[in-house]
Amino acid sequence: AKAGGRAAKGLRFEPVAPNTADKVTVPEGYGQNIVIRWGEPILRGAPDFDPKRQSAKAQAGQFGYNNDFLTLLPLSSRQRGHGADQLLVANHEYTDEELMFAGYDPEKPTREQVEIAWAAHGLSVVAAAGEKRTGALHAVPRHPLNRRITATTPFEVTGPAAGSALLRTKADPSGRRVLGTLNNCSGGTTPWGTVLSGEENFNQYFANAEKVTDPERAASLKRYGVTGGASERRWEEFDERFDLAKEPNEVHRFGWVVELDPYDPGSTPRKHTSLGRFKHEAAQPRLSRDGHAVVYMGDDERFDYFYKFVSKKTMRRGTGAEDRRHNMSLLDEGTLYVAKLTGDSPADEIDGKGTLPEDGEFDGTGRWIPLASGDRSFVEGMTAEEVYVFTRLAADKAGATKMDRPEDIEPSPRTGQVYVALTNNTDRGKDGKAGPDEANPRNANKHGQVLEFTERGNDPTARAFSWRLFLVCGDPDDPGTYFGGFPKDQVSPISCPDNVTFDAYGNLWIATDGNELGSHDGLFGVATAGARRGEVRQFLTVPTGAETCGPLVQERRVLVSVQHPGEVDGASVEKPASTWPDGPGTYVRPAVVAVWPQDGSGVGR
Ligand code: FEO
Ligand code: CA
Ligand code: CA
Ligand code: CA
């Protein structure tokens, strides 16, 4: 079948071909600029980046490492100044010490290197100014709203598990005040103008799990992937809270969704226990018709689950200080659910290769199983506090559906349908592991899929939903792929969907991480409705070793986070695999990139 005519509005650009160029490759007629790089000063008094003279103090005032999630928030006329017209919030997932420090010895990090890494984690708030004639965007250093949050910034713990004995440590007997946030992956922007960010692979920062002898504690550490021995970065040698033998509860204080009010640089950011503790990829809020806040969340691990939270209280529309305080308490109390999916085709029609079942679709129904609501647990043998702190174990007991690494989840602002990126799962079908099911239909799944679901009655607070696979990714020539029913000879190949966003036309944009088709990762747009539904078109590719993150599509520009460029086995400052963005002789640097039509028109028009 041939689909003639033009691509959907918003996706009218010449698709970029798969490639392995060490640069950001964009469509014909598009320009690009670096918005901000690792190490650029954002706070007053912070020095310019000098890779040979790094310090923790400098880094704490500079843009952090490995930017992942991005959002842009509006500035009122009172908040502008310095030419800024928007507020950029980015997070900094983790550090690549080999690419940051010349001569880095992973077995003997210095205190200064460790403290620089602490300062390079977290979040950045930085004002941004758009160019009038193009879509170029520039960071505005020293703006009064600019802020850095690091691995040592104080956070307030909120919600039903705040103050729990499970969260108390020697340094914080209250169980309500945590230093820092770690491994922030993707996030979300709330309807009340704050930013959410998910703490993902926090397990890697904690050492000596084998010294924890209590069998229940040991089992929970194992379920969260906290392994024994020294940690990868050896932070435990410089701060004993990272040593489980000395501080068994610090690990419970990470793995949460954090909320930041970027408009108040003096505010204390929060960790919300009501949203559960797991490897949070992201947290995407929406409102029900009557104003309850609903947050969708994925737990990025092979065979893990996706969740939603429904707030007890409803959002106030006012913008006064009292309304804002109220809205910032919405995530303190509500009900936490996990998803269970049932396919509608006979199990023997799911062959593990991606062959469509006889009804022509991977589809079915789903239920949201409640795990806890406020102080009340719905899981036998677990208190509510335990459900929040050991959410994976609660969801195991509840019989949730084991998915192929649930990453970003986002509802379409146009249709209300929700999209779940399931990035891959090479262990599906292996000995002793779960086999294929209709929502995760391929064994040894290298390329991932995108699931689309509709809440019953299109009500975000519903307890039931219907679902279908929208994309089964991979080489379109592979019979086990599916592109929303669109002719497969007319789509861009896509592999490992990770972060998702929508443009103003309702098209889904998908960033990839881990492309297994021989190309670098990239960003793709795809129509979700109409005659072009499923027409995947590639908008850009990223440099060597990088993943594409934080996509954001505005009318005049597309923003992406180029995360961990040059991250290739064996690469180092001395032997770089990439010299993006500044070329030979310079350090490879994660950065935020803006891409825009050179004629000043809208993206994809
Ligand atoms: Fe940090 Fe699941 O990607
Ligand atoms: Ca991610
Ligand atoms: Ca079916
Ligand atoms: Ca990822």
C-alpha cells in the first residue's frame, strides 16, 4: 500500500537518514545552536569552564553533567530581564568521570573529583532568551532565577512515608531531610508550574550491600539492584552515607520523584513518598476534569511495571501564594496504582517474534491495581509505609504485568490517549524469565515498542483502560515490526524508544536510547491520528555514544538533550570517541541543542 500526499502538519521536513556522524544531523533547511554545555557558568560568580582547572565550587555554579530531562516555563514580564523570555530546567542524571577528568583512576578517585561529581549531579534552572529572527535559544547566565541543585542540596521528604523509621539515618533522625538528588532521568512539568524529576538508577551509588545480613533487607536491596562491594564511583570512601554497612537506610532516601519550584530560588525541593520508590524514569502529570492531579510513571527495568498516582485533593486555578502552596501539596496524598494488562488474543497466537495475532492487533484491556492510599495499604503483609518505600515488592505481590522496561509515559494533550515507551528487553523469553505476552510480544526484544492506552471514559482517574501497541519498533523490513498500520516501506527505522513528548498538532515525538540498527540515536516524530497515523519520520541524530533525551517541541524550535556523548567502552579524555560539540583538542561535553527552521517559520510546517 502507498500513502500518497503530504506528511502530517508539524512533521513536514525531509527525514534524516540513519547515520553515525559525530554531530547533530538535522533536516535540510534547519539550523542548530548549542543552548548550554556542561560547565558553562550559570550562577553569579561562577567561572568559565576550564577543564584543566575544575573545582567542586566552580561546578556548583555551572551547568551540570549529562543533562537529560528538559522543560521550558514561561516568565512574566516582572521575571524577565537580561533578555530572557523563558526558564529552562534541566536535570543531570550522572557523571562520566573518565570523560571529565584527565588521568582519572577509577580505583582511586580523589576527593576533589568526587566532590565535582556531586556538584555535577542534580538539576539546573537557567533563564533562556530566544532569537527574534530564528528559533535559536541562548542561556542567560546570572539571571536571578538561575539555580543549581546538587547531590548535597537539602530536600524535604513529604507524604505518608515522611519520617518513617525506614528513612531515618544518623545524620537525619527525623527521616524528613535528605541531602541531594541522584540519577535524575526524565521528568514532567506540572499544571501548577513546577517541575518533577525521577530518581532512576540510584542503586549504583551504594556500596557493601553484602554486609546487610537481615534477610528482608537483603532481599529488598537485591530487588532494587543494589549489589555488593565497592560502588562504581567509590563515593562511600568520602561520605559514609553511601556505605550500607554504616548507614543502612540512606538508600531508602533515593528512588523518589522530586518536585522543584523553579520560580522560587530559595525554596526547598521535595521528595514525594506518595509516588512510590522505584527506578523512576519520569513523572508526567495531567488533570482530571474535576482537577485531581494524575501522575503516570514508569519503572525502567526489564520486567518492571508502570504506575499512576491520583491525588486526593484538587488543583486550584488561582495563582496567588496560597493557591500555589495548596497546589504544591497535591502530591502529598492520594492513591498509588500499578498496571495489570490482559491481551484479547489467544496466548498461542503470540509467537515471540512479533507476528500479529489473528485479530490484527496487539491489544487488550487493563486494570489499575491500588497499592496504597494515604496511610492505608492494600497489599497483604505490608504497611502503607512499606508499600511506598518498597514499591517494587508491593507491585510483585499485586500481580502487576512485567513490562519491557517502561520509560517515559505521556498523555496526548489532543486526545487524552496515553503513550508508554517500552525501550527493550533482551531477557524476555530467556530461561527462567517471563515469556512473551500480547503487550510485550517479542522474545529477546532489542528494539522496544510504544503502547497506547485510553482510560475508561477518557477519565484519568479511572480504574480500567484499554490498550494497543502503536509501534513495534525495529527495521521496517523485519516482519515482526508494526507502525500503527502505516505502510512500512515509508517509515524511518526506529529502535529503543525512551523519552516522549507532543507537539502542538498532537504528533508524538520519540527520542531513542540504544539504537540497535547500526545508526546513532535520534529524535522521531509520528502522527498518532488520521491518515498518517504511524508514519515515523526521523528529525535528527546525535553524536557518537550519545542518547537523545529531553525532547521538547515548541512552535519555532525543537530542543534536545545530547546526553553522554563520547560514552563508548574504553574512551577517556586521552582517547575520546567523540569531540562534539567543539571539535578536536577539546573535551566532549553533554549539551542542550536547539534546532529550528532557518526561514523563521514553524517546525515541520
Ligand atoms: Fe535514564 Fe531509563 O533512562
Ligand atoms: Ca531515559
Ligand atoms: Ca489482539
Ligand atoms: Ca534510557
